[in-house]
Amino acid sequence: MRKPERKITFRVDPTLAGLLDHRCQETGSDVSFVIREGLARYLNGEQESAKGQKIPPSTVLPPEIHALTPEFLGFSGDLRAEVKRRFAGLLAAAHVCKEHYPRTPGVREAYAGLLALSAHFGLGQGGGHDG
């Protein structure tokens, strides 16, 4: 049985807090997540490699996407169900784009990438249509 998480409160000087907030906003990361990750790296002896290390581009949330996150911070339902619903809509739209605009650069690759992710959302389990 897993132990419950423990909440720890600590103080950070305003300069460091500002840098942390800025970096989290820049990367689209949650402050608590960044602190937990940093602590885990430190405890695993990785503190030296973490200094000055840049986050790979694939993990940095683009600004136009980060701007959309406030809508979901106060979401009252099951956000996982909402993500699945929206993903299904995106996959359907990508399929139609692939069919109607097949020569558009990247449209087939984008559809294929989304289709590959569909199993993670429990979609396509029934088989049938392969697009």
C-alpha cells in the first residue's frame, strides 16, 4: 500500500521565486512538479547535471498552447474524460483534413501521429477503420 503524499511548506527568497515562476511559465510546467523533479534529481545525485541544463524542445509548451491552460485549471468535471473527448474530435478533424487536403504538407504525418496516440486514450480498440 502506497503511503499518502506529505505536504511540505518552505520559504524561498523573492528573486528565486520570481525565477521559478518565470521558468515554469516559460516551459508550461507546474511549480510543484518542478520542485518535486528538482528534489528527486538532487536526491538521486543528479544535481550537477541539472545545473544550466536546457529542457528539450519537445517538453516546452508553446506559448499559444500555454495561453489556453487557464481554462482547464478550474475545470469542474473529470478532465481526463474531457481530454479524451477533445482528442477524439481532433483525430476526426485530422482524418477529414487528410482525406480532403492530402497534398497539404504535414497533414498525413500529423494524422498518422494522432492515430498512433489514439490507443493511449482507449480509442480504436474495436478495430475496423484504419484511415
